[in-house]
Amino acid sequence: MPSTHRSDGGHTVYHQLLSTIIDSSFWYYPHPQNLDDRITTAITTGDPAIRLMHPTTSATLEVEYTPTTDTFATLALNAALDPTLESKDAYFAGSLALTHKLIGASHQTPHLTPHADPIYVLTAPLSPQTTTDELTRILSAITTTSHAIDALHTNICSPLKQYVHPVCTSIPPKPRDT
């Protein structure tokens, strides 16, 4: 990966990283025509993470430019069943968080750190020395993990379908007409 010390405040490095991720995996930015403006906003003022989507999972891959001596970016897999589940210690949310961590650990590479969290499954800090091959392996493990998390979430939500519709969406479900 390139040096993080650029006169453009990191825009070129961030853009190159996102382009590499998009070109070497199925992760994509939903509005590619706005990516340059979004990178500038992420670096200078607004939300620092750029969220990439995947065509076959419900997870998002958050890519955050984090220029330090040890890292230049951090990847975070957000695979929330329900983003309002805040407590990692509550019975259901705690069990879900632990299961997320175990799934993440089963696909772990030296660069990935699994988390017992109901929302963030794993993170991967990228150093300036991270090679494109290493990034490709990291993305492969992240994608495999997101598929496993989706299967878990489907198994959790499937029994609810006989009672409510739609189930496990951001839209409040309505009772089924019987």
C-alpha cells in the first residue's frame, strides 16, 4: 500500500485503497459518481467511515482513513441483526454478540480482530506495509464472515415469519392476517 503522507491530506491514498477494495472484491460504493466528494468529506469534516455494500449480504464494510504511524485505514464489518441492540451483556444481545465473535474468529486472519458485539463483527487495521495480496485475503475473510453472519441472522428471523411480516427489517413488522 502507498505512503500515507500526501500533500492532498490523504485523499489519494484513501481513494486508492477504496478503488483496490472495489476492484478486487464484490464490495461496492452505492454512489460511485460521488466517491471523490465523499472521500473529501470523510477526511475533512463529516463521518469518517465510508460504507461499502455487498450484493449478496446485508453487511456493510466501513472503511475509515486513520493515518497514524501504525495504520492508514481501518476496516470494520458491520453486520447488525438489529442496530438498536446496544447491550452486549443482555441475554439475547450478549448471546448474539458472542456468536458474532465466534463466527469472526472461525474466519480470522492475522490482520482481523473478531469482536463480541451485536453490531461490529470484526475489525482490520491496515498498516502502510499491507500488501494488495494481504488486503485481498482480508477482504475474502471479511466476505466469508459476512455470509456466515447472514446465515445466522436468517436462522434467527425465519421462525418469526409465521407471525409477522416483514420480519427482521428496519420497518416495524405488522401482524400477519390469519
